[in-house]
Amino acid sequence: MDDKIYQVTSPVMGTFYCTSSPGEPPMVKVGQEIKTSDIVCVIESMKIFTEIRSEYAGIVKKILVENEEPVMKKQALIVIEKK
């Protein structure tokens, strides 16, 4: 994989949420610039919500899953082009 590309992955099996709560706008959108430690999504597992943060600053290139879609542990969720 290209050194400039980073994939945000799920630390647990659960449900992917791109918003902090129903009716809110997505936390990130394709083309958006983000900073290190920005929250990019939330994974809900067994009623526990885990905020997923980016390890790198960059541009969101692709969101690989849909809101409320089940995800597996270590599944790629979001592709970021590192700055």
C-alpha cells in the first residue's frame, strides 16, 4: 500500500456510525481535511460507543462502509491520504 494512504480500521466488531447522533451531519466527508486525533466515526459494540480517531492528518479519500452497517474487527472503514 502507498505510504501516503492510511486506512482507519475498526478496533472491535460492532456497528459503524458516521454521525454522533441521529439527525446530525456526518463527522467526516470525502474531500474533507482532518487533523491528527480528529474523531472520524463511532463504533457501537454491546451498547458501548467507541470514538474512532485518525492517527494522521490528511484528506478523507473514501468512506468504505455505510452508516449503521455492521463491521468486523480490523475492517477498513475510512481511507485517508496523509499530509
